[in-house]
Amino acid sequence: MAEVMKAIPFTQFSMEMRSGKIIDIDDGFKELLGYTEDDFEAGIVFKQFVPSVEYEEVITELREKFIDKRYVSYVQEFVSKDGKPLKVVAFYKIENKLLAGHRVIKVSAAVIE
């Protein structure tokens, strides 16, 4: 019997590489992480929902990996606005564009159930 595909919660968002400022979110970001449009407009940064990592270390690692690759994948823990931990698989892609002179990273993340 064939395995049935099962949809899982996911999000896609973009962030400014140097600062971790979130610059673009989808509805999945709001649903998974509990942030509102007002939160987004006030300025959300990566560290708010991935507090267990040192952002500077992540960026150093990503810069090194992006020398050879356009995509990097991690299993990591996101934390929703209300403090709920979410284990996700996240795919980071370096965008071929600059925003105000800074590189942009597109992130796709899906919850591992």
C-alpha cells in the first residue's frame, strides 16, 4: 500500500543576514510563531524566536557554508511568542540580491512532529 503524504505546518520568511532582522513573513510565520502584523512592523529579529543560538556564530557559519553552497539545512528549535518550543527542520538560502547593501537569506522551516 502506498504511503500517504501528510501536510505539516511550515513557514517561509526572509531576513537581513547581518542583523537577523525579519523583512518578510508569510501567514505560516504568524500561525506557527504567534507573532502579529504589529509585531512584524515593530521589528522582529531572528534571536526572538531562536534564543538558544548566538546569532553572530550562526552568521559566521552560514557565510562559510555559502561559499560552496546556496542552501544550508538544520534541525533546530524555534520558540513561539508564547514560549512554546517547536522542533523544526529549516532550510536557509542565500538570495542573489541585496537590501540596503546587505545580503538577504530566505528561510523555509517545517515543524517536525
